[in-house]
Amino acid sequence: MSTTTPEFTPADGLLAQLNELQISFSGAVAHIRLNRPAKRNAINEALMQQLHTALIHLPASVQALVISGEGQHFCAGLDLSDLSERTVAEGIAHSRGWHAVMDALQYYRVPVVAALHGAVVGGGLELAAATHVRVADATTYFGLPEGQRGIFVGGGGSARIPRLVGVACMSDMMLTGRVLDAEEGRERGLAQYVVPEGEALDKAIALARRIATNAPLSNYAIVQALPRIADMAQSDGLFVESLMSAIAQGDDAAKQRLADFLQGRAAKVVKAA
């Protein structure tokens, strides 16, 4: 994988100092690339903390975010060399720290698109599951080897991944070490798109650019309200839907887009007549 992305400008200032990541911008799209290729982008504490910092400090002009991995893999999960002996209390605190970052990603202020290739395993799959749109290339494989390693998911995977693949599939992956290839992952909901080898990032950027042209409040409603409504009782969810629908429609940007659409349609009718 290339260390540069065409048409993207590297970040400066604080964001440029986050050495576990490569951050760049193109218009309203930001690109965060995990930058530990020698470790297959395995997640250590520094990477997790820097990702959280990046999400906080991306400029307000960003309207869509792409996350990818440098080297041959998206992310091979937890860096086991970074795993130290912890007390139960320390283990809970460590997991809750991961939860904070994954929640920040899932409920980020703009949609997040993941470009996946190679290993999307363990914590890497937990990270991908927190994004909103996932593009896998043909080299992608998904795994949850926690059962074989004597550990359990701790980065939010037990809450997010079953919503994509179902409890039975996740249990199978964890108990037996079953690995899903790109197409099996798409069929299960781990990815919405599968593209040829080496094309995931280009596809993810193209999708992010399209997403960035949507009304910002509409995008915000989709990533913030939709998952919460899905967790509610139906009557509660429908009430929240009504509120969110009214808020989105009342936004000046939505009104202008509707007016532009109606004017364009009227012009087509006149032309046809």
C-alpha cells in the first residue's frame, strides 16, 4: 500500500505529530491511516489514544472520514506484546478506555468509511464494526481468535459485531477460529462492498466524497439517531424518528436542496412541454 494518497494533503500541527497514524485531507474528506505496518497495524495504547485525539481535533470543515491501514493489512487486532498483567479493576478500566474510543468513532459527528484489506482480526474487526460504511478488497479476511488466545473481546465487539453477523456466527468465529473471506464477510454484513485487490481505498474515498456532499444535518441524523432508534422499543423509536425528521427538514440546507430539486424538476417539465 502506498504511504501517500493522491490529491490528499498531509496534516500539520498537532495532527502531524501523531506518529501511529498518517492523517491527510482532500476538500471535505479526511483520511486516517493506521501506521504500524511492521506490526500489521496491531493496536497498542498509543495508537488507540492517538486515534481518539485525531477524532477530537479534525477540523470542522471535514464532512466525511476514511480509515485505512498502511502495509499489507488493515489491522491484526490487539498488539499482544503490549498486553501486560492487569488486575481485574485495571482490565475493566483498559476495556472501558477502548469503549470510549470506539463510541467516539461510531457516534462521530460525520460518517466514517473503512477501507479494508488483509487482516481485519480481533480488535481490528471491532474497529471496523464501529465505522458506518465498510469496503473490503479481495484480500480481506475477518477473524476473532480470542477463544484460542484465552481472552475475550474488550473493544465493544460483543455489542457491535452480533448486530452485523448474529450471535451464532460470532460465537462460531470465537470458539473455532473460523475465518471469513471478503465475500463471506459481505454476505454477513461485515462489509457493504467488495472490490478487487488494491481498490478498497479508492472506493472508500469515492464514497466518502459522495457522502460529504449530503446535507450535514442529514448525515448527522443518520449516524447519531439511526443506531439509537434501532435499540429502542418501536413506539419510542418512532417518536424519536418524528423529532429527527422534523429537525432535518427544518434545516436551511434541507430547504434549499428541496427548492433546488423542485425548481429543476419544474424546468424539465417546461422543457418537455
